[in-house]
Amino acid sequence: MIFTNLLYQLEAETGILTITINRPDKLNALNAATIEEIRAAAQQALEDPAVRGIILTGSGEKSFVAGADIAELTKLDEVSARRAAERGQEAFALLEKSSKPVIAAVNGFALGGGCELAMACHMRVAAENARFGQPEVNLGLIPGYGGTQRLTQLIGKGKAIELLLTADMVKADEALRLGLVNHVVPQAELLSFCKQLLTRILTKAPLALGLCLDCVNAYYDKDRHGYQTEAESFGRCFSSEDFREGTSAFLEKRPAVFSGK
Ligand code: COA
């Protein structure tokens, strides 16, 4: 697929895909077309065996994503807005449910839909200039792309309610203290840090990585039983080539070479 609102760059040697939301003149605000492209890019990445891990970032040095496109929101009514929220939720859920690790490299403002997009990723690394917030109540709105749910999961009910109700922006160091981000690094080192983190993760058994992500997701899914999912997944590892390779490599005192099978 040809993308017009994002850059889709796959590094062949490492299997690291970088998706860059690319509307810098609008601080990478998410219009409906961009949401659609995020969904399509995520789907394409999940289906492509050459993609092993994903970094999601924003174009420029000022903004990751400054929210849903406010100009476009003014054209929606009750029915179309609900549909837009569902489409956004579906797109972001693809990232969250990905069996390949997804890291948000937050290079500036992550507001509204931007904070929601970052929270749908498995991990978040913030540049020192990053700012997080859910300012929707300033506009007579609430988050629609999973923000009320994932913010509560990540930082707990009390703080989530405070951020949602005050629309306050938090700086990167405060986001780190709250558990909203995993690391804070200088802007110039953001992408290289994310690549190093992902590269380290990608030396591990791919099947096990995907199962870990799925088990953690099961905790937050009311229709699934987390401990049962974990036990089943643990069992599944034992019929994998990766398990045989990982244990043999340990006993033979050599690095493991995993096939992902
Ligand atoms: N939707 C649409 N356009 C947006 C946008 C959004 N969420 N956020 C920024 N833009 C546009 C601005 O309209 C402006 O466009 P213009 O140059 O054509 O006028 C451009 O991006 C630059 O933004 P600007 O506001 O001039 O930058 P700033 O540095 O003064 O302020 C922010 C940066 C992020 C504080 C400010 O843009 C902002 O508050 N954005 C909205 C955040 C928000 O409420 N998000 C939730 C939406 S539900």
C-alpha cells in the first residue's frame, strides 16, 4: 500500500519497521485518513514475516501526535463520531495485540489521540521534550481511541481521573514517575535508543515474545482468563523449536539461534 500520511520504512537487516506519522504542518494530528493508514500499516506489518518489531514515531522534533484532527472533528455528528472512535480503537488494538513488539518513540507532544496511540504501543520511550495529556475536556469531548481505559491501566484510577478531568499536560520526567513511559532520553538519542532496546528484544525467542505479549493482554481482557492463558502458552513453548534451541544453546554454552517456530 502507498501511504500519504505516514512513512513506512523497513530495515531489511534487522527487521525493524519504523512507522512515522507524517503531517508535521499539523503537528501530526490524526485525521481519518491517517487513522486508516495506521490500521493498514499495522495489518501489513503483522502479516509480513520480514517485519520483526515496530517503532512508531512522529515527524519533526516538536510533536509525536498532537491529537485527533480538530478541524475534521467539527464535521462529525453523534453517529459518525461513534464510528470514528470505533475505527480508531480497532486500529490501535491491532498495535496492542501485535505479536511483534511495538515501541512508541515519543518525540514531542503526545496529546489526545497521540497519547492514546502511544499507550496502545507495548512500550513508550520519551524524548526529554515530550508532553503527554488528554486535553479533550477542553473541547467538550472525551478520549475516543481507548484513552480512558489504557490511561487507567497504565497509571491507576486516581491519577488517570486527574489527568482526564484537568486536561493537564505532563512533562517527560513526570510521565516516567507515573509509569506512563518506560524511559526518558535526549531527543537526539531517541530513535537509536529505541532501536537498541528493540534489537536486544529481538535476540530472544520470537514465539515466546509473542506469547508474553498475549498473556499480558489477557490480563486486561474480561473475556479471557489470564492464568489459564499463561499455563496454555507455557505448555505451547514446549512443542516449539525455539524451546529446544534455547535450552540446547544454554547447555552447550553457545548463543541461541531462534527460528520463531
Ligand atoms: N488538530 C488539527 N490541527 C492541529 C492540531 C490538532 N489536534 N494540533 C495542532 N494543529 C495544527 C494547528 O492548527 C496549526 O495549524 P496552522 O499552522 O495551519 O494554524 C499547527 O498544527 C501548529 O499548531 P500550533 O497550535 O500553532 O502550535 P503551538 O506550538 O502553538 O501549540 C499545541 C502546540 C500542541 C499546544 C497546540 O497545537 C494544541 O493545543 N493542539 C491541540 C491539542 C489537542 O487538544 N489535542 C486533542 C484533540 S481531541
